Amino acid sequence: MSNLETYHDPDRAGLNDEHLDNTYLAEAFPNADSPAELYRQVYKWTACGAYLSVRINYFETIEPDGFHDYPSDVERSEWVHCGELHKLGTWKDLDEKGILITALLVGSIVEGVDYGTDDIELEINQTDEEPDEFRKRFYAAVDEVENQASDIWNNTHGCEGCAAHWSRGFIPIGNSEQEFQANTD
């Protein structure tokens, strides 16, 4: 992730042009004060351990560099993933820095296979959708990821009995079914 400390001006970032800000996400997810907390909740409360990424938009000031005589502002967009979300701070911190979240992405890996679920990207359309409608759309996407992960697991790991073993917290310690022990960690 770039050094976001250098690009903070909510007016330049367009946050105030249409009254777009991250308060929208705070209203959509009242039990999460930040993108990192929303990720923690999604990961913790899904059987598949879904992941969350956010797309941020901001302006960066490019200083004169021999090619440009004057400073100029360049709009930037980048994805911030799972373990990096805590660096963004709270919804309010993002607004103060002039950083707007414009999309969320959810998906999941599936242990034991070389692929995972589809990544589902949700564009945030603050001007045409109420926060509670976005929240419903987001959790429908999380449910879809959960269903895909379950299907992948069941189709690649043999049988429902295996899935039952894993859901009870058993970990393999060998190569046969008799060599499982309860996970007490």
C-alpha cells in the first residue's frame, strides 16, 4: 500500500462534491467502526473464513520532477487487502484523510485445493442506494461465497463425513481416518 499520509484533502478527493464519504459505510455496518473490524467480523462469522478487500480512491500531489514544472494532483485507486486494512483506520479517519472507499470485494480460499470461490466485487453507489440496501447486497455476496466454498469443499474432499470431521474441529495427524485428534487449541 502507498504512503497514504501524503494525500489528504477531502475537498480535492471529491468527498464533498456530492456529499460522498465513508459515513455511508458506517451507517451500513453500524457494528463495525472500520474496514478492519468489518473484515474481522466476516472472517470470524463465516465457516469458510471469507476475506475482504476494499478499493480506495484518493488524490496524490505530484511534486515538480523535471518533467512537470508545477505540482499536480493525480487521482489514485488501489485495493487494500485483509491484513492491511488496519492501516486505514476508522471510517472517520478515512474521511479526514480524504480517502473514499468505492468498492468491497469478498471471496474465500478453500483448504486443500488450488482454487477458491469467485471474488465478488460490490461497487458502492452512495447516490442511488441506501446504506441498508448495500448492507443486504453485501451479506448476500458473503452468503454466496459461503455456499461456493461449501460446494467446493464437498466436491473435492470426498464425502459429507469428512466435512463433519472438519467442522467438529479435528485436525489430521496422519494419512488415515483413524489418525485424527481433536483440536483443543
